[in-house]
Amino acid sequence: MSDAPASSPFLAAAHGERPSRAPVWFMRQAGRSLPEYRATRGTGSILDAIAQPEIAAEVTLQPVRRYGVDAAVLFSDIVVPVHAIGFGIDVVPGRGPVAEQPFSSAADLERLRPLEAEVDIPYVIETVKIARAELDPAICPLLGFAGAPFTVASYLVEGGPSKTFAKVKALMHSDPALWEQLVDRLADLAIAFVTAQVTAGAQAVQLFDSWAGALSPSEYRRFALPAATKVMAAVGELGVPRIIFGVGTGELLADMATSGADVVGVDWRVPLDAAAARVGNLPLQGNLDPALCLAPVEVAEEAARDVLRRGAAAPGHIFNLGHGVLPETDPGVLGAIVELVHAEGLTLRDQGVPQ
Amino acid sequence: MSDAPASSPFLAAAHGERPSRAPVWFMRQAGRSLPEYRATRGTGSILDAIAQPEIAAEVTLQPVRRYGVDAAVLFSDIVVPVHAIGFGIDVVPGRGPVAEQPFSSAADLERLRPLEAEVDIPYVIETVKIARAELDPAICPLLGFAGAPFTVASYLVEGGPSKTFAKVKALMHSDPALWEQLVDRLADLAIAFVTAQVTAGAQAVQLFDSWAGALSPSEYRRFALPAATKVMAAVGELGVPRIIFGVGTGELLADMATSGADVVGVDWRVPLDAAAARVGNLPLQGNLDPALCLAPVEVAEEAARDVLRRGAAAPGHIFNLGHGVLPETDPGVLGAIVELVHAEGLTLRDQGVPQ
């Protein structure tokens, strides 16, 4: 599917090959902290902006132009598929995805019909095509993404963002058969969502199991990993690299590595050399603490160097933050980080893990 | 200092001795989820209730009466010392500790004078004495506690609860000398706070470094552990067992075990057998997911049994939640957990870690 030569730094690192320069992109680079994003998007629901291909493609491309990052990531949201099939979910500014009628019983399964991408999300397909046409695939591939079934389910069941995930944990433990049906439908939605993106031109895919770290390892293995693995298997047939990522997943990394992912994303809590020991022979992505991008730039830069050295423990390393860009981040700091990764990345990698 | 015989189940387990029954208590058992607590305390700031010894002692004792737990924990708050010396901090219902004028520069050090317990917090001393007189030390010791310097500093610097800890991380990295002065003063405050509690009759101490898990291991070692270790060393001279606890500390457990703690508390993300391998030869406390106490009681009970089996990997185990009791918890579920731990705990411990 991908016609990008493996020589683009991002794809080379994702394949565990030595890139021509250390690749870097930032989760949530498209949007939030960029003034040109706020000017383009205006106010209103993010889902409205996502549904306008010219705007969504522009927002996708803005960080590439500003920072010179090694990957563009589609401006979209993990709830786009469930929104598009009419589950009844919106993204409330300052709060996040909110479902007016949460998923609570078997009857709610009917609210999760299959996604017909050409009919339900033509704007996503169009956005990918527009953005892709503006990018040089030998330098900057376009990443697609989807939410992993557990993480999307958490919004549907809790009705919104949660600190405790109490309702979703109660459901999975007390009615595991219904839970399996729920995440299986969400797996099919994720597969349809990323298949549409890759078919339209996306050259890699990240699966966001953002909140998997709220689960214990045994819960993750039983209730989240199987559906994530189903998505990964389907994406694997599309022939593009697959990244899996979540926050607070230190205890889960070894299991996440069994999902079929080609690259494992790591949050900032786990040093990459420690992560490499758990993940085994896969490239890693991460993991500068996004909070340090709000500190003086020298602090962020020194921390970035440490990340680059520790990343040498993995067979490949794609530099990123350990979570999404914080809205209040100074774009100048991210620009400095990109420069540093490009200028010093391979040298620091060759120096290797600090003893 | 302690005149409780080591035969109380809690103290036996804390010392790594076999208790007469598996001991259990719950972080935040005093307050929040109990209807008798809400009736006693009424509305208003929690700091007002803490300052009334009869009320605070009553709230301390309520969970002992209702649940038959193996330890009473002082009804207090980690910001009591900084509040008492006039830093200017309150606990806002539904939000948490809020400092109107956050700590931001060396000039703010003057706002952190030493604590004179008899003058500044006589009500804490009185509360301990009242509660202690009502407890049988051979069965139910009274636990005191303090906030660890990093965690208290996070409230002072951020001005309130934080998701990112961006300001506190910026301060520690950009002005480490000021940071050291800040946490050193907070260490002295914590020492004075728990010394007053132990002198008045508290028989063990827990140091809450609740948010340490937001730090990377190298940040924890450099910016949080030294001050926590100072507190632990001073408490050690008081001759009572010391527990250290934080959330999301999977990567930090081995370092936390070097703090001087006698017992390491573990959140629900790390199975206790995995925690034991990192902590080494210390008893553990934890770690039932508090969210599971909102699931059907059978779910919570089965998870509790798993905790008890895995706790066998440590030389001692004090059953607890992996974080504080959630406000919406049904007290009946906690009661069932206490019954289960008492009835089955030692048997499950003897069965040992599931393979």
C-alpha cells in the first residue's frame, strides 16, 4: 500500500533500519499549541473541523511546515468512527469526548453498526488524499490512527473522561460476554477506520490505547489486548508499520509488544532502556516528558538528549513525547527539540545508554 | 514510643512477622464514603473539621467500629502543617488543596517557617490522644501520616492539583538549589508533624508521596527521594514502622525501598509479586483497585483474593487498596472485603502466588 521508500527516516526507524537522521514527531502536534491552528480552526467542535477536509488537511500539514517533523499525523480524533455511525458522542472543549447516553447494556450494541467509510467518513478519506499530495513520501510519511477498543469503550461506558474507570471495569468484570461483544465491534470500527486511511494514502498507523495503563496486567491481557491484537492483525495485512501506545503502561509493555505492533510507544515514566528490556526486539517510540517542554528550553533539550541515548537500547527509535503536546506549549521549544534530534540524534544514539 | 505489643496483626505484618490474622485497612477509610462521617462533619472545609479534636477523633474511629479494620488512620490532611504555619492553603471541596499565592521564588521560603506542634497544631495532638484512648493497642494501632516533601511541594508550586506537574518540574530542573531548600523545609515540617503524632500516641507512620509517580526514575532519585529519606530517618528514631506510598510508582519501587521505609505501599497497577521482586526484602501494603469496590461485590472479592495470594511473595503483607477509597464506594463492599481478608487471608497467603 505504501509507496514511500523505506529511506524516509521515520519508516526506516520503524523497520529497525538505520535512518538517514533520527526521526521525530509529536503526538498531538497537529493542533492545540499552534497559533496557526487556532486561526484555521476557529471555535466550535473539533469534530466539525475534522469533517472539513481542506481545514483538516491544513492542520495536518501545519506542524510539518513549522517544525520539519519526520511524520505528519492525520488531524482527527479517536471517537470519529463512533460519532460517524451515530452513537451520540461529541468532543466537548476542555473536557473531552462525552456520550449523552452511555453504553450500559446489550441493547446498546445496536448503536454500534459497522462503519462504511466511503459513506460515513468521506471527509477523512479526502483529508488523507489532500495532505498526502502535499507531502514528500521520501521525507515525511503520513500517519493514520485509531483508538484501541478498550480506550474507546471507556468513553462510551463512562460517558466521558474518567479518573477511575470504575464503570468500564465493573462492566468488563461483571459481564465479560457483553464486554467482548462491545470491544469486538469497536475493533471492527477501528479496522474500517484505519483501512480507509491507509487505502487513501496513510503510510503508517498508530493505535492509541491511551488509558490502558489504568488496567492491571491481568485485566489488560484479558479485556484489552485481544481486541487490540485483532486490529493489529487486520492492519498488518495493509502492509504498513503499526505503532501501539498508551500512558502509564510500564507494567503492560511486554504484553503490548505481543499485540502485533511493529513499534511500541512509551510514556515518560519508563526510561527507554528499561522499556527495551521489556519489549524485546522491537523499535520504540517516545518519550520526552511533555511537561518538560514547559520548562526552560535547556531543560527540555537536556532531557531530550537523555531520551536519545537511552533509545539506543532498542533496535530502532522514533523520537516523540511521552504523551501528547500540552496546549500551553511554546512552539519554539518543540522547534528546538526537532533541531536537536536532527542534529545530534544519531550521534547520541551511537554513544548509547548512559551507565 | 509504641506500647502496642507486636502481636497486633498490623504491627506483626509490618515487622515481617506472621500475624494472628491477615491485617487490613483502607487509605481514606476515615471519611468520604461513610454516611456517619458526613453526618459528623457536616459541610465546610475539611481543615475546620480536622481542627476540632472531638470530631476528628470520632471520624478516625468510625471505620474501626464499622469495618473492624486492623488500623485506625488519623483523620487529617497532608497540607495541615503548611496550612498551620500560614502558607495560605485551603482544601476546596471537589478540587483539593489550593494555594492562592503559589510558591514561585526564593522569597516564598520565608512563608515556610518551622512548625511548633504544641502551638500550631494542638488539635492534632489532642485528636491522637482521644482516638488512641479508644483503641485497643493489641488489636488496632493508630497510624499517623504526613505528605512527602515532593507531593506537598507540588501543591504549593502548582497552586492546586495538577495533571502535568509542569510548574513543579520546571522549578526543580531550572533552579535545583531553590528546590532543595523548598523540599528541605517541607521535610522538616513533615518530621515535626509526625513526631507530634507519634509522641501523642500514633504507633506507625505513612508517608504519602502520592504523586511521585509523575516523575521519571531519575527525577525521583534526584528531586524527591532525598527529602523523603530525611523524613524517614527522623521517624526511624521514633521507633515506629514507616510506610511509604505513591500512585503510579511501578518504576520507582526499588528506589522507594531505599528511603528507609519499613513497608512499601503499592498501587493497583503493579501485581504484588512483581512489586516484591523490585522492593526486595520488605513487607508490602496494598493493592486492590479501588475502582473494583464499585463493581459487584463478587468482583471485588475475587480481586481481593488475588491480591492476598500475590502478597505472599513479600515477607509481610498489609492488605489495603491501591489508592484511597473512592467517595462513591458502598461501605458494604468494604465491610465484605474486611471479612474476607480476615477469614481467608492467611490461608490464601499460604497458597501463595498463582503460577
